[in-house]
Amino acid sequence: MKKAEQPLADESQRMAALARGLAPQEGYNLTALPDVRILRSDRTLSRTPVLYDPGIVIVCQGRKRGYFGNQIYRYDEQHYLAVAVPVPFTMESDGTPEHPLLAVYMHLDFQMAAELMIQIDRHHLPVDQETPLSMISSPMDSALRMSVLRFLEAMSRPLEATILGPGLVRELYFRILTGPQGMAMRSALGMHGQFGKIGKALRHIHVAYAQPINLAQLAREADMSVPTFHSHFRAVTQTSPMQYVKSTRLHQARLLIVRQGMTAEAAGYAVGYASASQFNREFKRLFGLPPVAEVRRMRKNFAIPPAQAASDYVSSH
């Protein structure tokens, strides 16, 4: 190994060791910070539908791949994933008991990000004028790696996690908002133009998914004509508006069954389905298994913890 590569390898090993200490069980492990969880997976997961709410995923060990439209998003020990708006896609990951997948999941604190963006803009950094991206996969530079390492070290000590943790999260946000893809990320979070209008419609779907929703209503929410809205919505999410509504409802129903022990029929009604048979049919079409079998798979492979602080968005976990 070249001398220049040795510090990077040492950092990676240290990050993996710290992350493993914070993830004693498979699945999503809670931390002292309500918006931060540590994922550990001891197995390879084949492609599965996911719905990430806005946030950041930093992989400390292992590999994940996201398939979104025609793009493949790699997030591994050298790349992080940033999600500006909630989009459904498929994901696969690699992990074994000897070399588990270890990753930091950070739900996006919009207020913190907005405050940082105001401060950054005062220094007249450029903003990307091209169409913002829903998701960004970007290389981890040395400054971000060091910030992640400091964050994991603090999270491993209860007192530091509580007192220093929020400030170190802010430092991570700063690194990402000013890093290689920072301009694109700031542009997306700024929610300007047509992207911002679609973002507003997405927020409405996540708040009102259990209510009757139609295309014309969503177009009005975005202040667009129906054809314009449909076109811009697909560009941002890679799916149609009503397919997105369906995906949101099904992901939420799955969580209701896993977390609250609801029956499939009750969960279907809770998310807006009027027909149990339609719910079961569409659930199996999305997840590949009927509700009972899929929930059994979720509990075996993901060990999803109870829901934390209220979020404006439905997610897979």
C-alpha cells in the first residue's frame, strides 16, 4: 500500500469500528440525536423498493446502490448520498456478518440547512443554475471524512453525543453544502422555480396521503396546468404523480403493520384504500410479497425501531 493511501485506510478502519460500536444489532440503531440512526446489515440485500425522506446517508463500511430512473447511485466508503426531496427508488446492498454494511442515516434538518445556506450565500458562493437534482451521490473529500470521524467519536461517548453532537451535525451539513456537489445541493434545497413547486406538491402528498388525492388537485397545489405538472413531476421523481401517491401509501401501510401491529386490512384503510383486495394486490405488486410475508421479511432483515420524532415525510424506515 502506498504511503498516501495508509492514512485513508486507517481513517476508514476507525470509522467502521466506531460505527459498529454504535450499531450493536442489525437494522436501524437509535442514537442520542433524534435525527440520526446507525444502520447495520449482516447480509446482502437484493433490490428492494425504498422511499427515503430528505437526508444524508454516509456509508462507513460496505456498499449500497440505488437505482433511480436510468441512473445508478453508488454510496459506499468513498461516496455519500444526499436526498433533497423524497423519491421512491430501488436499492441493494452488500454485507456479511464478518464485514457488515455500516452507515449513518441523517434525517435532514431543514431549518439548520436553511440557516447555513443563508450564511454561505453571504460569501457569494455560486448556485447551480441548472435543474436541481432529487438525489446526489458524491465522493467523500478529506474534510468531510475528518468531520465524519469526529462525529462518530463524539457519538461513542454519551456526554459528548448529547452536548457536541448537534454542532458536529452542523459541521457535516456545512461540508456537504460547500463540497464538490454543494452547489447542486444548495440549489435543490433552495426549492426555487419548477423544482420548488414540485417539492411543495410532494410535501402535500406526504401530509395528506390518507385523503382522496387526484391529479388536478396536485397540479393546483403546484400552481401548474395538469400537463406541465405531470411533466415536471416525472422529471423530479421518475414516476407519475398517482404512482407516487400509491407508493407513499404502501410504504406507510407497511410501517403501520410492522410498528403498530395493524392487520393488512386496517393498514390499507388507514392510508386511504377503500378496498382490501386492491390494497393487497398493489402491495404485492410493489414489494413482491403479500403483506404478511413482506412484514415477516422486514422484521427478520431490518429490525426497524419505533418511529421517532414526527416527520413531514413518509419513509421506508
